[in-house]
Amino acid sequence: MNETEKDIQIADNNYREENIVTLEWQEHIRRRPGMYIGKLGDGSSYDDGIYVLLKEVLDNAIDEFMMGYGKTIEVTIENGSVAVRDHGRGVPLGKVKDVCSKMNTGAKYDSKAFKKSVGLNGVGIKAVNALSSSFAMECFREGQMKAVEFVQGVLSNDREIVPTTSPNGTYVSFTPDVEIFGEYHYRDEHIEPLLKNYVFLNIGLTIVFNDKKFSSKNGLEDLLNENLTSEELYPIIHLFGEDIEVAITHTNQYGEEYYSFVNGQHTTQGGTHLAAFREATARVIKEFYNRNFEYSDIRNGMVAAISIKVEEPVFESQTKTKLGSKEMTPNGISVSKHINDFLKKELDNYLHKNADTVEVLQKKILDSEKERKAIAGVTKLARERAKKANLHNKKLRDCRIHYNDAKGDDRDKTCIFITEGDSASGSITKSRDPNLQAVFSLRGKPLNCFGLTKKIVYENEEFNLLQAALNIEENMDGLRYNKVIIATDADTDGMHIRLLLLTFFLQFFPDLIKKGHVYILQTPLFRVRNKKKTLYCYTEEERLSAIEELGPNPEITRFKGLGEISPDEFRNFIGEDIRLDRVTMRKEDLLKELLEFYMGKNTPERQSFIIENLVVEEDEVA
């Protein structure tokens, strides 16, 4: 008997009745949290699990508003603990404990109670309960109140029903469990956009977050105005219909930018409804002008939002970031047909009534067409060159798993490091995870593409190969890496290369930044060590702290460039403890002005910015 056969026989002998284990509901969630809330995270990213917990509670409150109950929701977050108070109907008092702790229990299976809600499977609030060190729900209904309390999903207090003067509604409080999430912090910059989206999608709703009020009078029009970073070419087209709302405009930025929602849920990965919207919008505009426009020319520069309400939506995961539904209602009206019929009527009517918009939109389409035709020959040659390079691309050391075709946690972990020089790319390549981490090596400083047309992306070999490596020429759907990480030295040259790359992305692929895919890699500036311990320091403060911790006369090394860090050491900086700064754009960051400042002709101001944002090298003394 060989070793493999022995292993199989041992496994067979160990597979007995006592190996079959039934977990309590909360234990299953705690062992497999990713199934319910996606990745865990520490709060530094908008899609970390602690925000999913908040969203699950808010979704229930929003569903009450959508059914016509309660116009205000109060959210309080303090010292890592969350409290949400809605003014809906309140959970029926006899079912409060079950709603918190019995799987597949909820009112949303009954379409009479919740016709078009987000939470349909009765799991969300249970996941919040199970993944919290403490959880409580108080329900107020017709002058009576019922409260229950849990610790890590286990009931700790089941209070009697008592009289109350509080108005109807539900109060949920919870503290995410550090045993699950580790050290975490709720960050306002991730919470406030979430709350703003809720009010944009629910005109008449007010959310009060730590005494700060959010509300919207104009729905998706307000949402676009909040997110536009380039000037609109014509007033936002804002259309309403039964269970559908859209807002559309064009800007002079390249590419397309969309915000899609189903039953108030932000479907960041799109799905059936967004695909239908993109196609139907282009088709209606093409038919209106009765010209043989390319869809890509019509959509170039488009910024739009769509919100639909669907009965019993089918999402592709518990975190509900992509709609998979084909049907809209039990009578068989498809999502695609509903969106197409709505736009065919309403968008066409709008264009017939608004001659100024028609004129501006036609000019934008013709400009896009003119540019596309002008570079048609260049793009064909560039694509052929990129295709050949992909077979043996020395600039790209690819990974095996990619964002556009993977699922689960691996999908989110996919990344590409963009670095400069053979030594730096060599260190990263030798220390990376070849399954999930790719490396793209630049040759010197890339071209300053500020003010240039997209023709330069195809004429410049490095830009063309980078575009091909990311697979974003047509749109974001094919993006091959979740994180596009700029890894440059912490000196003036490194900062300049960083700005040149950011200019490239901002100029031609702004949605890559807006969707949160671009990062800056932090690498340590100092290594402080003695014979017993080694500490890596990213700031001067960390260096001083390390010196204090290790005692007198430690060895201090200043890393002047990425190439000076050995592959063995680099593994510590691009693994689980990787430090990344996400590149973000705010409402006030108008793209044109931003690029003008960083990469225009104002050389003195740019030099000052680079110098002021560098970490000044200190003398290597204790």
C-alpha cells in the first residue's frame, strides 16, 4: 500500500457519525463571517465588514420608510459602538427574540408586509447579532415595549413587555466583536457617503448621524451633483417612473461613470439593471438623432445614476453588490424590458422638448466620434502590439487569479504593483504572492499626459501596455485587479512619478479612482534593530518610538529606495500587514482644476507641493 492509499484509508476510518457536527446558528456565522458580510477589515475601507453590519441594520429602517412609516432615522456611533433608532411600525413584540436570533425568520418573506425591500432572506440582523460582542433590540409598538439583549449571539436578557410612552419604532445597538474584527475604527468618510446615498434614494427621509442631518429634495439629481468632479455639459436629465428613477448628464471626462441601486441598495458591481440601462440609453439617443452613432461615442463622458425597485430581487451574494434578477414582477416583466420601455418613452420625450440639451449632446457625441476616428489607425496598431506583448510582456509579471473572473475573498485580494526600475520591481516580484499579486515595471518617468488626448495612450508604449494589463480600454467591467498600487520611492523622483501616474488615471480613467481601486504603497523609511528584535518604521514618530523600545544604540538603517529593501524583507510589507493609502476624489476636487494644479505649467507650486509632502530624511542617529 502506497502513502496516498494509506492517507485515504486513514481518512475513511476517521469519517464516522461523531464527525458530523451541527453548529448553533451564531457559531456558524462566527466561523464563516465572510459568507454573510464579505471581508472583515479594520474600517479603513468602505466595504469592510463593520460597515456592512451598520448597513444591515439601516436597511431594515429604510424598508420601514419605503413602506410609508417613519421619516427620521437616528444613527449614533461612539467608541466603536453603534445605535440606530427608526420610527417605523416596530417589530411585533412577540417575535422580537426570534427576529434577532432565529435564522430564516422575518416579515420580508411576505410580500404584503414588505413589497420591495432589500433584505429578503432573514439573515442580516442575525449576522449583526452573532458578530457583535453585545447586541440589543428594543421595539416600541402601540404603547408597549419589548427588549432583548445578546452576547456574541447568545441570549443574555429577555425582558418582559412593559408600557412605554415612546413612539413606535425600533432601537438597535451593537458593538462589533474584536475577536472577529480585531482592532477597528468607524470612519466618517465611509459612513457619510453611505447615509447620503440612502437619503438621495428616499426623498423625504432625514438621517441624523451624531447630530449631523442628511436629507435630499431632488433624489438622484442631488446624488450626481454630489459626485460630479467635472462640469456638466448640460443640465442633468432627471426622470421618474413607476419603480424607476434615472439621472443623466455628460462631462468632458473620458469613459463612463455610473451609480446603480436596487431597492435602495448600492449595487457597486452593477448587474442586470445597469447593463440594460447602458444599452437602452445609447439606443434611445441613437434613434432620436437618427444617425449611425457608435454606442461608445454616445456614452463617452456620460455620468448617470439609476435606481429601480424590484419585487424579490436576486443578488449574487449576501452583501448585495450585484443584481442577478431577470424578472421584475411575478407576472414576468423583465428588468431589461421595464428599463428599456421607460427610457424609450421618457428620455425620448425629454430630448424632443429640450433643444439646448440636444444641441450640446450632439456636439459631445460628434467630438467623441471625431477623436475616435482620428486615432483609429493608432489604436489598431497599439492593440496588436499589446496583444503580442501579452504573450511575452517583460513589463508585466502577471498573477494567476484576476478580479474580473474570480469570486470570493481572492477576488478582492487581487492587485498589481506599478513600480519603476529593475531593482524595485525585482524585489517586489521575488517577494509577491504569484497567485494574487502582479507587477508592472515602468522604464523611468512616464509621460506627463496633462491636456493631451487619448491618442497618447495608444501612441505611448508604456501607457498602452498598462491599459492593456489593466484591461480597462472599453470600460471598468474587465478590470483585472481590484487594487492598482503605485509603488514608488519616497523621494522627489518617486513623488513625481506618482503624480505622473495619477495624472494618467485622472485624465483618462477617472472612474478607476472614483470606484476606489487606486492606492499608494507605504514602505518603511527606517529599520531599527538590535540583536533580539527588528522594527520597521514608516514615520519619524515610529522611529523614535522604536529607539525608545529597543534601548540604547540600536542599528538604524534609512531605506532610500525600494530597491534597497531585500526580497526577504519586502515580504513583510506587501503581505497581510501591507499599508496602503487609497487615492480618493472629493466633491470639491474638480478634475480640470486638480490636474491644472498638479501637472500644468505652474511648476513652482507643484515643486512646493512635492517638497512639502515628502518625509524629510533625518540624520541616522539615536
